Amino acid sequence: MASQSTATQSTPAQLVDMRRAAGLTRRELAQLSGVAQPNIAAYENGDEMLRLAAEAILHRIGEAVIRLDGEFTASHPEVRWRAMKGMRNLVAHGYGAVDYGILWNALAHSLPREAAHVRRILDEGP
């Protein structure tokens, strides 16, 4: 029971961390790639630092999701918590070669949608 209480108390902090990491995504990738709006070509042709930064962002978000209380995530099924954890596992453990097209899709399309859900949850209060 003590761990549930700790997880519940840390939920807002985990959500803020997720929101912050998601907000960094486009800005940081733009700075690293040297383009105003990062796109798949800039990402695929970028150097290793750009790809590692993208992986770090996804890893950080997944770590925040892992620390969320199960009851909390179950009460917000509109957020794809499991997919975020899965992406973290992919970049953390490799599972062979990382498909940068999949990572880009997560960063450019899925993550902004999930970040909007997280912002709404924070605005409403967990």
C-alpha cells in the first residue's frame, strides 16, 4: 500500500515531466538538425547525436509512464500509456536495430497527441 500512495503522490510530477519532454521534442530536434521544422529527411540524414536525442526523449517519457500508478493510468484510457512504455522498451533495450522511421512517427505524430491528453489531465487535475 505504501508504494501506491507514493506513486499517486508523484503522479503530477510524472505528468509534468512527460509534458516537458514532449514539449522539448520539436524544439530540440530542430536545434540539433539545424532546420526550422524538423522532418523525416532531416532526421534520417542527421548525425548520431540527433537520433540519440530523439531516443532519450522517448526513453524519458516512457520512464515517467512506468512510474505512474496503475489505477491512474486505468482511469485515463484515452492516453496510450502502453505504447509509450513500449517505445521506451524499444529504445532502451534495442531489440535489434531501431527503426528510425518508427521513432520519427512517434515523435512527430503520436507524441503530440498524447501530450495534448496529458496537458488536459494536468489542467483538470489527476
